[in-house]
Amino acid sequence: MKPSGESRRLLQKIFEMQCDICKALGHPLRLAIVDRLNDQETSASDLISEMQISKANLSKHMALLAHGGIVESRREGRQIFYRLTDPEIHKACAIMRSILYRRLKEGEKLASAIHSVAAPSAKAR
């Protein structure tokens, strides 16, 4: 059964929102920030220190993550704290890392197999 026009529009909106999230995650530092915010709220000063970046750089990346709906912040005095808007975001990133890790391992096995097959012929010369 084909989805109705309303269902297609809803699905299109979901895809657009998913693209916004993927765009916001499209930088290694932002992925590292999401990983760091896994289960706990973290201050901007701790993120600056741990990620070894400037305050301006953190601010830029956090603005992109906030715009993508990935993080939210709260202010306590002069300190800003960040947290993930939903723990499922971290799980989604962890799933992708797991897939990539398996691909990397498979690639290493393939490279090793190719090297072991190619090595005897190189010695024969």
C-alpha cells in the first residue's frame, strides 16, 4: 500500500530534519563533543579544556549542534552547561561508529590477505 499524500509529506519532513542533524554532526570535533556529552551535562570550560579548542571555536560548534537540535544549554551564573537533547543521539552515533569499526577491520583483513598473496610473488622475482 502506497503512503497517502499526507504521509509522504510527513516522511519528507522527517528526512529534512534528519539531514539537518546529519549536517550538524558533519565534523569530527562535533562528533567528539556528542560522545563526551553521552550521559552527563558538561560545562563549556570543561569542553574547551578537554577538546583543546578556543572558546570561540567551541561556541561555533555548539551553535551548529544546537541549531541541529542535538544539544541544549543552560546558564548558571557565568558558566554555560551543555547536554544532549536526547540520549538516542549518542546511541545513533555509537551505532555508526560500530559499523565503521567493522568495515575498518574487514578492510584490514582484506589488505592483509592481499599482502600475503602478493608477497610470495614478489619474492619469486
